[in-house]
Amino acid sequence: MNSVSASAGSASARQGDKPMSRYAEFYRRSVDEPEGFWSEQARLIDWKTPPQLILDASRPPFARWFVGGTTNLCHNAVDRHLASRGEQRALIFVSTETGVEKSYSFKELHAEVQRVAASLMELGVGKGDRVLIYMPMIPEAAFAMLACARIGAIHCVVFGGFASGSLASRIEDATPKVIVSADAGSRGNKILAYKPLLDEAIRLSSHKPDAVLLFDRELAPMELSEGRDHLASVLLEKHRDAEVPCTWLDATDISYTIYTSGTTGKPKGVQRDTGGYAVALAASMQHIFDGRAGETYFSTSDIGWVVGHSYIVYGPLIAGMATIMYEGLPTQGIDQQPDGGIWWRLVEKYKVTVMFSAPTAVRVLKKQDPALLKKYDLSSLRALFLAGEPLDEPTGRWISEGLGVPIIDNYWQTESGWPILTVANGVERTPSKFGSPGVPMYGFKVKILHESTGEELAGPDEKGVVVIEGPTPPGFMQTVWRDDERFVNTYWKSVPGKLVYSTFDWGIRDADGYFYILGRTDDVINVAGHRLGTREIEESISGHANVAEVAVVGVADALKGQVALAFVVAKDGAAVADEQAALQLEGEIMKRVSDDLGALARPARVRFVTALPKTRSGKLLRRAIQAVCEQRDPGDLTTIDDPSTLQQIKNLF
Ligand code: PRX
């Protein structure tokens, strides 16, 4: 393996001289004495009532953390900082889409959150009720999340880039009492009206919310549905001086659900607790991100994704840091003119110390003038964390050399809530290796198992499935929302003969214990760092009247990591007989996916074939299709029913 120190590891921390001794002991304790370890970490947050039992693992694979303790996420993120840093910045909002730049102190954030909390209560929301948040990257989205946490309501944030079909299935599953939304989002100066998508989603869903709370940015007109829709401005004004105390929740009470894709078309509601999540985030802010109260944290993600939940909203605020919420492209200026230096301008202006982004975004910046990295004073920055997809070496090197700070790859999932593999520089300075996210984080017993025998592959560089042995640490998903069975069967029973959590990622580990992630074992693809299920895309395409069969695969792409390609068998062959007709059907299919799921899920290309490669028992050979598209060897094809089907696809490339 190519071993280069990407992080500024001191010479004494390098391999050879006692590697990672401090971290090794930290890690050992976390897995050998989890109760002792996590009871210490629990002191990083405020409790109303301290936990009675640190870990209840009596019903594997379910792990219940900090049983008997009561706390509140909003209290830990906001209220507890009021006395020590009430006037300091808590949330900085910058939109290069609308030209707005605004900061809120902890005190102001406290007031804003209480206004939204009181408004939600007026709409009937109480403890345990679901509130679905379908919002662009505006501060009100964070206020709404924190307001839910404050009153014990369960928030369910749906990414604003999703369209009505995706939104409808999430409304159906979450059964929210109230939906919080806005008139529109904006991307690259293009307004995306949310309200019509929301109305359509509610129409499609059999569950109807009691009320919809709407923030009007005056970007797009909104038609209000009498009796159901409420303008936030009216309610917020009414509750201007609201004082809403935090509802103390059991540590094991649900804080939120967030939907993510898997092997089936039906998205899974990843369910998270309250106390375990707060402790996990507080600990990660210290040990992994090394962020300190009073400093500024900048994550370029979106609140619709897990990174947004953990490291735009809750993590930095719990740590007493100011967090930047940025609406816009990485290449757009505040005056809406192109500006590839916008991020660095924000780092300079707000003295950002910790930054979090995704490799895709860096690949976009790589196309800009490298001088932009030198134009700003970036001396406040201590590290850039990248996650969500594999970090390729050229991208890692480019940004590492450009910024001159450690670039820290970190691997995790919506399910885990915080990094599974990385380096914990807050515990001990540890060298990174390009291509590897790092070593298992404290609390995570990460193993590599043989896909079909379930045997542990302990040797270096042996490829297998990356799994986690229970009990899973605090912050990890509790279960699948309303579906314990799906949680156990999907995640914990996929490796024969063992009750272990499967990440559904392939991986290897080198002789130094560093892991390398080699892609998904299931039908999940990763487009520009966004996780999508190919089955969902296939289901959307199948709805087209002229589609008989479809296979969607993720194919390597230099900029986005992967893009979706669709192979379609048309019902009426004549419809794709000539190039013009094929182009038209391709366009219709792409539009269908955009309208249904959102532009992110739209395949990069749709290609027409007369039959799809399948096994004799009729199983689609997606991996073989993917291999052929990437000009790789499709592997063992003894089970293929008709080899000419794969040849047809090969001929297209
Ligand atoms: O395949 C892995 C990839 O993204 C998946 C999780 O995506 P999501 O649930 O959206 O959570 C993202 C949280 C950062 C993983 O199963 N992945 C994530 N981080 C990395 C990665 N692949 C390689 N390297 C990473 N650092």
C-alpha cells in the first residue's frame, strides 16, 4: 500500500516507533470496558438525571445506552452555552443563492428555536410526534430541528433535492403530524419551487399531515391550502417572546429518523436515540474533530443528509462551536458571480478551525485556479475532513498540498451517525495513509469477514465484507423505524452463521491495521457523495408505459465518483428502432426519474437493449453489467443464461 503521511503526524507517532500507543489503549478500553469508557464520555454532556445503567445489551443486537438518564439534545446544543457564551456566534448563514449573510448568537438561536417550538406546539405537536422537515439550507431548517428536539418531537428531515415520489414514500412511512417546508430552494441561481412538490407528495401519500408550516422566502409563489397550511411568519410573530422549556427525555427516547437507501426500493428510516447520540457527538467533536468551544466549524454538507444532522447542526453546537450553514455551490460568489474561492473566503472571514466536506466537492474545486487556495488567509484551519465516498489519491494530494493542513478521510454511514474508521487526532496525532480512511474508532469492533462462509479474514489485504460486532456504540442507529425485524434481518443476518452488523461495503485491512473501502456489496450507489438505491431508480423507470424491464447500475465517474446508468428493454421495440426515437424515450425516462425522485437520481445515460443479463434462475447480473461498463472483467459467468445479453452491453462501450 502506498503509505504517505497525509496528516501531520509527529515523527514519534509514525509506524515503527510504538505506533498509536495512546490511541491503542483508548480504543482497547472502549471495547473491553465499554461501561467504564462511556460513562466517562457521558460527562461531556449535561444530564437532567444521570444514567443508572450505562449499557443494556441484554437483547442483542439491540443496544440501549445510558438507561435511566434524562437529557435533551437542544439543551445541550443551545441552552447550556447561554451562560458562558450567550453572545457568541452559534449559527452563521451564508447564501450565495440569495446574497444573504447573517449570524445568530447562542442567545438569538435560543429565541428563534423557542418561537418555532411554540408554533409547532400550537399546531398540536407533542412528545413522540413526527415532524417532517423538507427544507432548503436555511437557518429555519436548523431552528425546526432544534425545536423538535426541544419538545421531544421526532424530526425526519428529507433532503430538499428529492422530488414528490421520494417525499411521498417518506411521508407515508414517517406519518408526520406536521410538515415544515418553504416556498423554494435555489441551486446555481435556479429556483426550485418546493411547495408544488410537497402538495403532490401529500396527494400521493395515504397519510395526510394535520398541518404544514411554511417559511416564505419570496422566491416562488405559494398556494395555501385552507385549514392545513400555515405561514410561519404569522405563527412566529405570535410567539415572538415564547419561552418553551426543554422536555427532559429518556436517553433511549427517539430523537429523529432519517431515511436512507438499501437493497429494496423502500427507503429505511434509520432511528436514533437521544442520550447516546448526544454523547457520541460530544466525544467525536473532541477526540476526532478536535474542535473547541468558541471556534467555528464549517461543513459543506446539507441538513438532508446524516453529515448535516451530526456535523452541521448537533455536533458543533453541542461542542459550543459556531456552525456555518452554506446555501450555494462551491464555485459561486456572494454576488452570484462565479467564485471558486467562496469556501476559503468563509474560512478566512469566520476563522474556521475545522472543515468537513466530500471528495466530490474537492474534485469540482480542482478544476478552478489553484491560486484561489493561496488568496485567503487560511491559517485558522487545523484540518479538513472528507467523507461520504472513497477519497482518490490525486484529489487527496491536491487539496493536501494546496491547504497545507491534514486531510482526514473518514468512513461512516447514515446508520452509524459518526465516523467508524478514521484517525482520532484529538486523542493522539496519528498518521493517515492516502486511500485509507484509517483505523476503527473507539467503540467500533470492525472486522472483515468472508462473504459466504462468514469466516474472519484476519490476514492483511484479504478482501471481504466490513462488519461491526455488537454491541454497537452510542449514537449508532437503534433500529429501523417501526420495523425491528427489518433491522435485524437486513443488517444483522446477512453474513451466514453470525449476528454481526454488515456495512455492505467491501474492504481490506493492511498489516498496520488501516482499512481500505472497496465499494458496496449491495445495490447502493454513491453519486457525488450522495447515497442512492438503484432499486428506487429502477422502480421509477419501470413506471414508464414503454418500459418492459430495467437494470440500473453505478459506474465509475471521474468527477462524481459514480453515476447511474440505466439499461432498458422497451415494450415496443419500434419506439427505439432509430436514434431519434431512442433519444426521445431516453429523455422521457430521465424526466420521469427527475420528477419522481429528484435530479440527483437521474441516470447519466439510458441505453436500450433487447434483453438483460440474468442468471438461469432470473436474477439480474448487476455486478457483471457494472464490470462491463467499467471495462473490467465481469468475473465468473457460469450462471449466465444468455451470454449475448452481456455482449450487447459491452458493444455499447
Ligand atoms: O459505501 C460507503 C460510502 O458511503 C456509504 C455511506 O453513505 P451514507 O449513509 O450517505 O453516509 C455518509 C456518511 C459520511 C458507505 O457505506 N462511504 C462513506 N464514507 C466513505 C465511504 N467510502 C469510502 N471512503 C469513505 N470515507
